[in-house]
Amino acid sequence: MKRILSFLSVLIIAQQAFGADAQTNSVFHIKTGEELLMVSIVGILVLFSITIAVITFSINQRVNHFIKGLHSEKDQELEEAMANRTLWQKIAGLKPISYEKKLVIPHDFDGIYELDNPTPAWFMYLFYGSILVGVVYFFAYHVVGNGKVMENEYAEETAIAEKARENYMKKFANSVNENNVVVLKDAKGIDEGKKIYTQNCVACHGEKAEGKVGPNLTDEYWLHGGKINQVFHTITNGVPEKGMIAWNKTLNPIQIQQVASFILSLQGTNPPGAKEPQGEK
């Protein structure tokens, strides 16, 4: 019992030292009170689990010692059989089934008897091993790491998927042309088109496509056609006589499809200060 108390005292001191270290943010870089609370709770749970394990082990040892005392008269034949067990029986802590009657503990509950068969060694190894794994996991992911295991995995998988998507887009960008182009409906494509528009088209067509030097792109009137293939053609080849450059040297077909889809998504938005209609419906 003294050794158990000494062990628990060391754990408590270590817990307090860890808490002080976490508050000063000098070793584990715990930045918020919420993270400190989480670490403290998990630390207490780990400490409680270890305490229960130690107490259980101590009680198990005492019970075994008590039971051995009840069987002070050794059965020489049983001892020889125990010594000649197979390797698996030794690893699993099994006793010969032929000596079951000699293993009965002298007490019963409603006619149910208990055998002097302690918990198998392999189970105890698994039990204590799980505690060790839990402690290692706690320090690896919640002390050294930031504890956001699933969020980190999600971010990593998302980055990989985005990289694969970019490679795919680069590989098949030239497969899009004005004969097979379609209007993109997905938020990702529209958002990419918005970025391209903001970087390249705002100066002439306005922040909300209301029209400045160039025509208003939000109404139903078009100078060169308002279908997706017509808008794609206009952006690709430009309108040199009106001062609009051909964007096929700057943007690839996928990017032109994205910005054309974004422009068509603005139909009917009626932004303030919109330029008067030009062209035909």
C-alpha cells in the first residue's frame, strides 16, 4: 500500500507540474483556457484509470495470496501437471481441465461454484497495454499535437483532393471548346469564375458587372449573343474593334468556361448604376 501511495503521489506532482507548464505556455503551447480545461480533464481521467489499475492489481494479488492460503496442502500431482503444460497453456495462464475439481474454491452461491482460475495472463497484458496506449495517445495527440485529429485528417484529404482536381483541370483544360462548353452550376466553378472576373474584368465591366467602358452583363441584352457558347467565344477571341482583348492567351478554356458561367449567373441581378441596355435580347 505504501508503494501505491508513493506512486500516486508522484503522478499527482507530475500532473501539477504539467498544469503549471501548460499555463505558462512554455512547453506544450496550450493557448486557450478551453484547451487547458480539456487537457486537465483528460489528465484526471488518465490518472484515475491508472489508479484503478494499480488498486485492481493489488487486490488481485492479495486475493490470490489468500486463495493460496486456503490450499495450503499442495497436490503434488497437480503441480507436476502444471509444470508439464503446453506453451499455449502457460502463456494463457490455463490450468489442466482434468483437475477442475481440485480448483473449486470452498464457497458457493445458489449452487454455483467458483474455480481458482485467475484472469488469464494474456487478458491482463491486454488490459494494462490498453492503459499504456491511452497514455501515449493522450500525450501524442493532445499535448504534443493539437488534438484535432479528425480535423487535421480532413484538411489533409481535402488538400490532396484539391491538388488532384487542379491536375485534372490542367490535363483536360483544352478539351473544352465553344462547341461542347456547358454552364457550370457547382459553387466551386462559379467561385473560381468570380475570382477570374474580379482579377481581369472589373475595370471594364464594373465590380457587379453593371457596365462601365464595356456593356452591362446583368441584363437580357447582348452585343455578341448571350448563350454560353457565344459568351465563351467572345471571351476567347475578344472584340478588338471595341478594345476587348482575346483572353485565350491568358486563360485556359476551363477558366474561360468558369468566368462565362459566373457572368451568366449574374443575369437579372439589376445592380445599382447599371448601364443602359446594348444589343439585342
